[in-house]
Amino acid sequence: MADPWGDIIGQDDAVATLRRAAAAPDSSAMTHAWLITGPPGSGRSNLAFAFASSLLSPPGTIDERVHVQVTARTHPDLVVLATEGVLISIDAAREAVQRASMSPATSRHRVVVVEDADRMTERTSNTLLKALEEPPEDTVWILCAPGESDLLPTIRSRVRTVSLGVPDADAVARLLVERDGVDPALAAQVAREAQSHIGMARRLATSEEARARRAETLDVALRVQTAGHAVLAAARYVEIAGADAEALGTEQDAAERDQVLRQLGIAPGGTVPPQLRKQLRELEERQKGRARRGLRDGVDRILVDLLSLFRDILLTQLGVAHELVNAAQRARIEEAARGRRPEDTLAVLDGIQLARERIEANVPPLLSLEALLVVIASPDDRR
């Protein structure tokens, strides 16, 4: 069987801490609530579910059947609180708390994994607080978030934090080669371009369309010279983000609808009786929420790629561009570096960060991107 700890690369200290805790649940190495923090792509969720597999297996081992059930999120003693929308709903949090209060059915623990702990409002977070303050003896909570500051202080004070760093790009490339059979040269390129984000690196390695969308993202930014170009480029970026989200969601949407129809006993293509249409409407609402989040996430991926591009331009301007993230675009990056001053590039980097903050604050993506791309437009035009 595949070792679930084996896919956690570059996080040896964190893996050792959690393996030690799972192997000695009655020792000081173990606690009832954990927080796994780290940047996107560092493997937070993978580590959480590897830990869950270990906690739901006999001490010191990982049972293969348990691991399969955890991977499928079907283990009877596993509770997963996540969201495909923008925020975790308070109803979902209440349901997780209720299930967390039950005794384990087949294992020594009941494990609750909160994949998106940073996507809770204060009210929703407070729903979890009492469960963390007075947990049942056999329940273990595992929260995942980019950083401790993403959670309320009252929750932070009740968890033990395990911090992850950005894995080495070479290690990500090796994982793609060994686990997914990716060509070594391509693996090295996408690991660098994904900036060691494991999930994105795999996607770039296995999808020619994803690589094409990323290449166009850089090309559009490098061609923007006027405010008029900026408006058109912003609209194109929203289209790219939408296509990216659709590529991720279409297959999943169809599979979910087929599964619901099977559960309702309706053959493919069959008519849904009026009394059963509520379930399909609820599914469609969830899918719409996921699509909205998918668009925001797609725009954020564009902004992360632009950060890498203008970081490369700045390093080139400063004469220290030894390892470019976008090495395939070196000639165009050198040309762009000659066409603006370092302070102009710094202004763009600040503008990208501001755009990310605006989108997180629910400013429409198109407006946020237009404001950024005006900054990217040629300095002569802005004057």
C-alpha cells in the first residue's frame, strides 16, 4: 500500500511530530486539537488526512482499509468540515460539532478535519469554540489554515500548531516523476513555475490546457502598454479564470449529479419527479457556490503568476536573476526589465498584492484587475 506520509515532501519535522503523537496517544506528544498552517500547496490537507489515517488505525501503523476509507472520506469515524463556496456555513459547522460529540464507532478516535478553517466567520468560529474547549475524550480536531492569524485568538489558544514551509522545487519535481510518471524536464519546469505548490505543479504537468492558460497570463501582462490595453486585458483575465474554474468543475458537477440521481433511483436521462427536485436544487446551489469560489481562486492564481513574473523582472533589473521562476520567458523578461525602472516594478508588485486583498474583500474581480493593469501599463503612458 502507498504510504500516506510519503506524499508529504519537505516537511520532515511536522511529519515526525504527528507520527509521534499518533503512535503515543496517551503521552504528552498528543493533544485533542491541532492546527496545521502553511502556504497554499505546502500539503496542509494531505498531512491532515495522513494524520487522520494514523489516528484511526492501531497505534504505530496505518491500516490499508482505513486509509482507503479516509481517502474516500467515507470512514465512519471521520468528520470533514470544508467548503466549496467562499465561506463555511454555520449549519455545516453545527453539524460537524454534533458528529464530533459522538463516540467512535470502529476506531480509538473520532477525527474532525477542518480543511478551510480560515474560511469561517467569527460567528461560525464560535460554534466550534465550545467543542474545542470541552472535547469528548476520544475526539481529535485537526484544523488547516494558511497561518495562525487567520483564526480567532480564542481558537488559537486551544490548539497545538504544526507549521509547514514551502517545499523545495526539486523535491516537488521528484514527486511528480516518481508518483505521476511526469517527464523529468517538464516536472522541473512546472515545479518552478508553480512555485512549489504541489497541486498546481501536478496540474500543470498533466494538463496542456492549464499550461497554455498560464503562458497566456504572462503574455497578456507583457503586452499591456496603455490604459485601453489594461481594460481589455482585465476582461481577458476574467475569461481565463472562468475557463480554469470550468475545467476543474465541469467533470465534478456531472459526477455529483449522476451520483444524486443514482441515489434517488433515477436512470440517466430519466425524469425527476417533483417531490425529488429539492435535492437537485440543493446540489445546484452548492455547485454555483463552488463556481463562484472557483472564479475567485482562478483570479488569485493569475495574480500569483503575475507576482512571479514581476519578481523575475525586478531581479533582472537588479542584476541578480540567477534562477528565474519563468525561465522559459527569459528574453521577454529581460526586454521588460529594460523598459521600466525598478521602482515601477515595485509599484506593480504592490499593486498585485492590493488586488489580491481587494478580491478577498469581495471587490469584483474585473474592477480589481483593471486597477492593477493600469499600474502595469507603460510608465510613459501613466505620466
